[in-house]
Amino acid sequence: MGGKCADDAIQQESWTFLKKRLKELGLADRDGGVLRSKADCLRICMQGPIALVYPEGIWYQRATPANLERIIQQHLIGGRPVTDLAIAREPLGQRR
Ligand code: FES
């Protein structure tokens, strides 16, 4: 794939962690309320891996396993975005 925002191995490590952790916490898929999908490139191509959380539309940089744990605990469970990792906010339905 050759991602420009993060090494492929780092991206794969984050993806594997995210899948595993959401499942462990009972958050995965329709039963847990968190659906996930993997994109090859979001055209930011810097400070990745990049993670998006919708419907709030928060774009996160440096989505390493440690930072994904923070995003899961604070944002997905706690409902509060992790501001020091957020690089953009674009909620669904607000773009014209
Ligand atoms: S390679 Fe990650 S956003 Fe483009």
C-alpha cells in the first residue's frame, strides 16, 4: 500500500489493535454501536495513522494503539473528544 502518513506496519498495528480492543470492550459492530472501516488513504498523508469518528466528525492524528485507547475511552465511551489529538472537526450534514 505504501501509506505516506505512517509506516504500513504501524498502520496495521493500529488497525489490529482497534479491532481487538473494540471487541474486548463489547463495542464492536451493531451490538456495541461502533462500526469500523479501513481506508487506504484519506489524503492528509501526514502525522498518521489517521482515525475519524462520526457522526461528530473528529479527525484524529497519531492514532497509535496507545492513542486509540485514549480515543476509545474518552471519546467513544466518555463522549468527550480527545482535543490534543484532533486535527479537524466536520460533523455529518454540516458541510455545504
Ligand atoms: S497515507 Fe494516510 S492519509 Fe494518505
